[in-house]
Amino acid sequence: MTEHTEGGSLFRSQKFTDWPTVKEALIAKEIGAVFILAPMAMQLASDGVAVKVVYLGHRDGTAIVVGKDSPIRDFGDLRGKRVAIPSRFANQNILMHKMMKEWGMPFDSIDLIEVP
């Protein structure tokens, strides 16, 4: 909900804990805007929901991080390892699959686990 006064605008935020609830709230116009991951917006558009991007929050600062003493030196060394991603809808999931393809690795060669 947004309230406009001479002093400015008041935006009321709402926390959602799952993707389907966000999607339904947006479709039902219970919310006027939402910060979501780009793949989620793409899925909404694919599902026929009329959406548009009005603000790009960042240009992706994604990095794969391993422990300082890890023997992992390049992407190929992740074969057989578990790697945390924020969500299957996150761009990190897309990037991991893109990199596996580029490195000639089957998509099940790295165990991607969702860790919000």
C-alpha cells in the first residue's frame, strides 16, 4: 500500500516467504510492485502475467567462494561437490548450469542445494 502526502510517499512493505504467494499477490493486484529475481520475472512473463521491469537493483555481483585452504582452483574442481545456491529461480542456478555446459559437465555433476 502506498500513501501520498505533500511530505512524500509512504510505502508499506510486506515480507513473503515463498514464490507462489508473491506470484498470486501480484496477479491479484494485492501488491503494486515486488523485488524479485530476474528468472522469476521471466517465468511470470512466460506464464502470461503482464509484468515489466522498472528498476534493476544490481548488475549481479555473483561469485563462487570456497574456503581459503580448499584444493578447488577452477570450476572443473567443483565436480562431485555440493554448491549452495539461493533458489532454483536465482540467477546463480542459471549461471551454474551455463558453466557446467561450457565445461562439458553433465548437469548432475555438481549437487546444487537451495540455501535461502
